[in-house]
Amino acid sequence: MLPISTDAPIYYFPFATIGLIFINVVCLLMTELGSPDAFELWGPWALEHGNGLHPLQWVTSNFIHAGFEHPGQSHEG
């Protein structure tokens, strides 16, 4: 699953791609290793449907993980 090599020419080092992967891993670890009530911490950054227009949530919700097996699903009950 991991790309070892490519026959396509690479002109620039993928700083942005590696940065986004790093941010996602850090956010996943923060939500997995955090308290059981982690939703209170990252809940305001999650995308909420029907609660007004919040464009910042369109970006921040991409980094929120509700669990290792199910990224992006809320723990609301």
C-alpha cells in the first residue's frame, strides 16, 4: 500500500503532503490517547450539519478522528 517508487518525474519534495500526513497522525493520537470525553475538546471543530454556516469547520473536520477504526464519526449518543 505504501508507494516505494514511481516512474513519474518528481520535481519537488512533497512538503505539504508529508505535513498533512503528520497533522493527521498527531490529531489521531490526540483523540485516541485523550480522555473518554474528548468530544468536548474537538466537538466545536467538527462539521455540524444544520447548525449554521461555519466554513472553518470544513477544514478542521478533516483532521478529526473519532477512533482508529472509524475516522470522522462522532461519539455523540
